[in-house]
Amino acid sequence: MRTVHNFLDRMFTDHTFVWHRHFQSFIAFIIFVSCLGIAMETLSDFVEQHEQSVAIFENFTLGIFVLEYLGNLYFSRNRLKFVFSFWGLVDLLSILPSLLLFLNTSALRGTRILRVMRVLRVMRVLKLARQAMEMMGSQMAKKRNPLLLNLNIYLITLFAVTMISSSLMYYTEGVLYAPSTISEGQASFDQIAAETGQPAQVFVPKDPITGVEIPEDKRFFQSIPTAVWWCLVTLTTTGYGDLYPVTLIGRIIAVFTMFSGLILFSILMNIVGKTIMVLLFGETLDGHDKAAEGVKVVGDMIVDSSVNPVISALALLQRESIITTEEAMMIAAKPRDELGKALSTFAR
């Protein structure tokens, strides 16, 4: 039993433990597929055909995240500090909305709180940021290729920004004209008409802040996958103009998405530029030129920079015609422990 406890302790806390890395990779995969599941839930036709499967999958991923949170809490050296830490709050927010939805409380159903709960489920994508930080620490410690590390972190950031922006756009604007919202609004109008004896009006969704009606030809964000297309077009500054927000909150989200695209694009250009400099121009990964750092020239000879003080001395001796170029080349090629003997041999 003690062995199992030690194993779980290392799996949750020891970043150097191989099973910790395997476990974190598994959690990252679950985060990825669960975010895809959240997006698919907004496709009404898909949910109608696979409603039970969607519910089972969401409960399965929720169970994994709950176990992960409890494990992190139990094996934490300071549990209270973990609960109120940034990553502890991210872990809690990633499961709390799903737990409340799982309880199916009547206080949440049919209210705006339900929408907020669904939006907060997307917070689980922020858990990938912790994976990226651990990846950075692990690879830097092992002196692995930083280009691959930067590319991995960039892709994680791109996925997180895309998922968050698309979900916010759908849950702030798209739900205003979702089929369920339209049907509920029309039913309310019909009920009022039946009670008052007046002709029933046609329900038209409105911007909750400005009160401006949203016409049918402006209802673009019918699902999160549709919003993903808009988000990618916005992030890459392509600007096709086929999809665009019409509500005030939607436009605010679009502004932040645009600025995020500029930041992500600049990061990508830095990674691509660094890769080109390394592959084509011989620059080292730490930013120094191999030709400047790795080699030195003595006369017509190229030698290693690890003997830089000797190179300087040999260049001075050669300039003063104390030794010839051939002799300097022979001395520079000697190991450090043989330099003294070599210099004495050629001394005049």
C-alpha cells in the first residue's frame, strides 16, 4: 500500500518521474478531446442524433478531471495554498460548472446562469498552459531543441485562443438566435397573445445591450465550429467578411481576438525566422553565429574558438614574424596540454 501511495505521489508531483509525464500527456489529450466535445454539443443536429453518447462522454471526461483535481489536492504539500493558487483555481473552474450541470439543479435551468456555466467549462483549455510550462522546464533542463519547444507552445496557445474566442462568440451572440432561444421566445409571444387576445408577433432576437434587432441574414454564429472558422480568419488577419459579429459584446470579443492574432502572428514569425537562420545561415539556437563563435582564423587557417587566448597570441606572434603561418597552424592544432611544449619547440 505504501508503494502505491509513493507511486501516486510521484505521479502527481514529481516532474522528473516518467509516469508523471505520461499522466500529463493523457490529461492534455483529454482536455483536447473534451474541448472538441464542448464544440460539438452546439451542433443541434449532431446532439439530437447522439445525445446519449455526448452525455456519456462529458461525464467520462468530468470524472477524469475530478480525479485529477482531487489527486493534486491530496498530494499537494500545502493544500490550502493549492486551492487558492492560480492553477488550483483553474482546475476547480474546469470542473465546477460541469458538476453543477451534472446535478441538473432547477435553479440553473432556463436562466442565464446556465449559459455562464457552459462558458466556464471552456476554462479547462487553460490547463494546457500548465502543460506547456512543464514542457518548457523539462526540455530546457534536458537542453532539447528549443525550436520544437517554441512550436509546441505556440500550437497550444493557438488552440487555447481559438477555443476561448469561438466559445465566447457563440455563447454571447450565437445563443441569442439559437433554435432553442427562437422557439422559447416565440412561445412566450404566443402565450402573451393568447392571454391578451391580440395577434401573435414574430419573435426577433435583439442585442441585449443596445436593443437592436438581429435580422435573419446576420445570424452567423449558429455553433462553435462555425465560430472557429470566423476565429481563424480573424486571427490570421485574412478578413473574408463572410462572418462578423453584430452585437456590442460580440464586437468587443472580436477586438480582443484581432489583437491576439497580431501577437500570435509575431510569435510565429519569430519561430519561423529563427528556424531559417539556423538551417540556412548557421546561426546557433542561443542566437550566436557559428562562424563568429565556433571558429577563429589564423592566417589562412580556421581553428576552434575554445583556444581563443592562444589564437590571439599566435596571431600576434605571426604578425611580428616570430613564427610562420605554417608553424601557427601546427601549434593551434595541438591540444591544450601540449601547447606549452609546442611553443617551446618553435621558439626562436
